Amino acid sequence: MGIENPVHLLFIAAVALIVLGPKRLPDLAKALGHGIREFRDAMTDGEHDEVIQVPPDPPDAEVVPDGPPVAGPADPGSSPAPAPAPAEPAAAGD
């Protein structure tokens, strides 16, 4: 799906020349070259950055979860507690 034939490049260049005109095409190429150069410089600057080593937390530190607490059984192997029996309605005419 790439440009496999140099004729494709010539066709793209001809369309760009027609759309942009001969006066604006050199400025566009110059701006594109500057953009590519800045991108390459930024990529090489990123390679030379130092990696900061962060010491690990002590093993006795308590870890607090970020999310809300989830209700569940205390013992994963146990079954949930039975639901309470519904109350019987009181007699209306006693």
C-alpha cells in the first residue's frame, strides 16, 4: 500500500504543483524540511535524557487502593450469610 513506482511520486508532485502553484511550492518544501529536522532533533534529544531511578517503597508500607472498597465475603471460600426472614404483618383488628 506504499509508493512502489517512481511514477506515483511524479504524479503527486504534478498534483502539488497544480494545486499550490510554482510560487508556493518551494516555501512548502522548505517548511516541510524544517519540520522534519526539528522532529529528528527532538528524537535524538530524547535518547540522551537520563533515566531517573526511583527507590522502591519499603516492604512494610501499607498499600491503599485507589478505587472505592468492594463489599464481599471476608473468606473467599465461604458462602454469603443468609438473608433475614421477612417480618410477619401485625393483625389489624386485635
